[in-house]
Amino acid sequence: MARKSSSSDAALLELRVFGLAYPGVTVKSPWPGHHDLAVKDKTFAYMSLEGEPFRIGCKLPQSSTVALMLPWTKPMEYGLGKSGWVSAKPPEGREIPVEMFKEWMDESYRAQAPKTLLKQLLTAPSNGAATRPVATRPAARSTAKKAAAKKPTAKKPTARTAAKKSAIKKPAAPAKKSAAKKR
């Protein structure tokens, strides 16, 4: 096979280094000729090999609809597209949008990584190996969960509040006719 552009190889290398900087990431080779990125044995980035045309596939639960608007993207095959997986193959000879693919890898990592590793993103100092976007989505989710957990619990009704509720719910009983007949 003829060697393709070194710019796509450079982009692949940059993206692999970026992805490997996340906590718990390993290179996964599910079959010969693949070097994908996985966290806890769950793949989050399918990537082509050096020397091949550039390809990448990521799980994009929030931005797949926007990503699929690009003319060189499509839902991943084998039913993965139903779960938000997007495959991209930019045209050869054009500049590869590495920063956009880093954002995709970040979203995909966060979709696949366990919560214990996501917490490390919030606390780990930058090691300079790769610049990761600020961990905003997991923090927002955990903050929302904490706020929901802190909602005041309902107090047991007192005799007074129970009487008010019963008076509101039950219509007044009609006057008894027997009292009118006694007069």
C-alpha cells in the first residue's frame, strides 16, 4: 500500500497522544491492524493506522446530530450509529481539523469512562502531555445531582396541617334532614 500524506500521520499521532493522556486509557487492538483507544476496555476512539487514509470514530451522545451535518461524516456501521457513534473521513489533501477531533475524543471519553476516572479529570493537575478541555459537563451533572439530593424532605403532617388538608379535600357534608324535622 502506498504511503499517504505525512500530515494525516502527524494528526493521528497528535490525537493518540491527546487521548492517551486521559486517566485509564490504553491502546486496544481488537483485531490485527487496529490501534484504538479504550478506557477500562471500552473503546472511545476508533482510529486509522499511519499510512492509511485518515479515519476516526467517536461516541458523541450530545453532538452527533451536529457532527453528522459535515459532508464527510456518517453514523458508524454495525449498528453503532444508533448509539451516537459517528465515523469521519475528511477528504484527502485537506487539512485535518485536529482540534475538532480532540473535542470529539473528549466527549467520547466522558461517555465511556467510569465516574471514578472522570473525577480524576477534575482534580488532576495538567501534566503538559496534552491539553484537555476543562471538565465542565461531569461537574455540572454531579452538581445537579447533589442539588436534587439536598431538596428538603417532606415533614410529617401535624394535626393542624392534616385538618387543613382534609377540609380542603372533602366537601362539606350536607345538613342532616333529621335535625330539621325535630323543630
